[in-house]
Amino acid sequence: MDLVSLVERIGESPTAAVFGLITGITFGIAAQRSRFCLRAATVEFARGQLGDKVAVWLLTFSTALVWVQGAQLLGLMDSTEARMMAVPGSWSGAVIGGLMFGAGMVLARGCSGRLLVLAATGNLRSVVSGLIFAVVAQMSLSGLLSPLRDRLAALWITPGGRNMNLLASLGLPDWGGLAIGLAIAALALVLSRRNRIGAGRLIFASGVGFSVALGWVLTYSLAQVAFEPTQIESATFTGPSAHTLMFFLDRGAVLEFDVGLVPGVFIGAMIAAWSAGEMRLQAFDGPVTMRKAMIGAALMGFGGMLAGGCAIGAGVTGGSIFAGTAWAALFCMWIGAMLTDVLIDQRSAAVAA
């Protein structure tokens, strides 16, 4: 069955949800098996190490760049039509939100995507943190926190009514993004060899990057045949977590890519954990850990919505199409996470010792 036939049979919105489900399952399996986590990579880097966690993150990020930029060169997608590029970006949102999200993911011991993956393996801490994250994200999108988010985002926006394309701004050729991705991939492979990371983990880390490209290509293909305007998007968890929560709370909510993505990640991660014998219930270590996780989840919910995406949505998905504010948000997430680790986690460890 071709795409047109599928759309005619089940409709455009359900097709988008199916594509979200496929993207999510791919992401969930790959993320669980590779142990991909931006929080772990930033903490490792803050402690002066270039270990396996940094290597896995770099490989995921670089393969997303390679797959997405390669797909664009082949005409399988056009990033200029992506919503992230077609609307003004917020530099102030990227900076403030990125710093908040980075601090939050260290306190919560995982970014929003990682919390969803861990929740699927039986981690109750991640379940609680993920729910708080989704509620605060929804409040920041259209609830009590939305006026504050709007004011902060409006402080400094990109000119011209669109986000900044870093490749175009730097005057790089069309293949420049692919070249950058390959260069970062080479660095990741050097670090992987130094840290003796097995081939299986490297393949799954690359699979996380592939899932980002898969989402872009699938939604772009749908947009070409859909009668109604269709968003071109890929993996991200701030908006989708809020939309998925509302889908189950509001009878008037409709199916969309986001609503398929979040359950897909959960299903994929659960399948991967079950097949590897890694399903186990885990709870909070104590009240201090619980308070930190709850505060961190709230910071991520507001920060991710303000920054225009989470560690995946801005850091990998937005970065893969060279959206200027996505790269700014990613940089600030690293800064916020490293500062939080140095000022809170490392200091607490030193006092305990």
C-alpha cells in the first residue's frame, strides 16, 4: 500500500500518528539499548572525562546530522518547510530555557526523553518525574505559565519572521552540514574506540540519530500528499508530552504525530528492556532525591517549552537541520547541566565524603 492509499483509507491525522508511532518505537529501542543520555554526557564532561557517555552522545548527534542532511541532499525532505525553521526563533528563550532545562535534567537524573525510556523499564522515579514534566509543559504551553513563557521568549527573536539557518548564515554549501556531521562522527568513533565501546552499542546509538531522520522524512512525505497543512517534524518530547497528556484527558483531542511518538518510545523501550532482561522496579532513593527530581522535572517542563525543544527536540532534531536557536539551546543545556553538577552534585558528594 502506497502513502496516498494509506491516507485515503485511514485519514491524514491517523497516518501522522502511525508515523509518530514508528518513529517512537525506533527511538525507544535504540535509546534503551545504547543508553543514550545527554545528562550523563554533560556530567561526564563536567568531571573532566571523555568516556563512553560522551562518545555515545556525539555519535547519536553526528549520525542525526548525517542522515538528515543526506536525506535533504537526496530530496527526501526540505528543512526550510519544517515548522521549526518557518517561524521566528527565540534567542532569549533558547538561552534562558536551555539553562533551565540543563539544570533540571541533572537534578532529575535524566532528560525528558531519557525519563520516558527509563519509565518503560519500571523506573518509578522516572514515571513521577515524567508526569510532572508533562503537566508543567502543558501549563507553559497554554496554562498559567504561558504568559511568562511568552514574555521571556519575546525578549529577543530572530529577524525576518523565520529561524536562522546556520549553514546559510555561515555561507556554507549545501553539503556543508553533511561534512560537519561526518567530522563529528569521526571524533565519536575515535572516542568509542578509546573507551572500547562494543559494536552493538554503537549501532543502537546511530539508530537514535536515524530515528530523528526517519521522523523528518515521514512527515515531509505526508505533507506532500496531505490536503490539509501538515507539520514537518520529528522526535521531541516537550510539546508531545503535553499533547499526549491532553489527548488522554480531553475527549475533543485529535490524533497527531505527537500522540503516536510518546507511546511509541515507551513501547520500543519496553520491548528492548524486556528482551534484554532489564525490566525491574526502581523507586526514589530517599526524600532528598525525590525533591530534586520533582524540581528538575518542573524546570525541564518550563525550560523545554521556552527553549523550543528538549535535549532531543532542540539538541538533536533541531540541531540536525541547523536551526540557529536549537544550537543555542543545546549549548546552554550543556552549560546549565555542567554548572548544576559542579555546584550541587559534586559539592554534595564532597561533603558526604
